[in-house]
Amino acid sequence: MGLTLIKALTASSSSSLDFVDGTSDVVFDNTYNEYQFHFVNVHPADNDIYYTFQVNADGGASFDETITSTSFYSIHAEDGSGGDVAYHASYDQAQTANYQTIAIGGGNDTDESSSGILTLYEPSSTTYVKHFISQGTAYHHADKTITTYAAGYINTTSAIDEISFKFSSGNTDAGVIKMYGLAKS
């Protein structure tokens, strides 16, 4: 099993980075059972914000699919203080159409960014809901590392053909997101 790079998008003061089916070689189909999105050193224009994603079902008009999810995070400061693992209900969704948080607390200093992986399973299925899992790490604006783990499902049996990534506020000044397909076993 191996990853196949499908497309890479580079941010430059971008409001969002969107992978849209049928444009610029992006295809969500049954070639792969799962797709991975690697976001690497995404740097926000604003401070203390969240990195998020949302999807659009085939034939839909906007990124507003219903999500149910849960998440937790681990935190540790540069000076060795504050080590903790915590559940925080405000990062969960219960049948809402908001953007899902996948990295929290990103800072906008020149050395601060967020990186991680979002995995989306069987987005082309027209039988089942779409499961996802993510792990994202942010260099927090208060000189901490925060790693966020999120998982859940997108409550649609329609095929997913678009995905959008953006910060909860402001633009993405820099960074790359790479879309990979994982070969079927």
C-alpha cells in the first residue's frame, strides 16, 4: 500500500484552500478507499485561531455538510509546564454544518504554524456516511505545543467531491496542503 500524490495547494494570503473535483487534476472517486490531506506549516494571519475543514457533497452548492465528531488535545509548554491531555466539548459537533476544528491555538509569529494529517474514508461512496480522523499540531501563540485529535463522520450518503481548509479567522499566509490517495489493498 502506498500514497499517491494527487495535488498540492500552496497558500499565499488565501482565505481558504479548496480541492474541487474535476479541476486541476483533483478527482474524488473510487480509485482510492481513503484520501489523506497533509497540511504542512500552515501559518495564520491572525493569532490564537483554529485550523478547520468542511466538505461539499456532489451537486451541493457550498461547504455545509452535517458533521458529528469528537476531539481531545494534549498540551505542553516550552518551559516544561502545563503538560495535560483534555477533552473539550466546544470542539465537538453534534449534527451541525460548521467547519470541523483539526488544529487549535495557532499563533501568527514568524516561527509559529500548524501541521497534521486529515484522513477521509470512502468519499465516493453513495451507500455509507463518510468517516474521518485527524491529528494536527500547532505551535501555540503562548509558546506551547497543542496536538488535536478529532474523529467523526459526515452524515451524508452522497459522494463527497470537494473539501475546504481554512483558519477560523483571517487568511492563511503560507503553507502547503497535499492531497494523497491511498492505494487499495
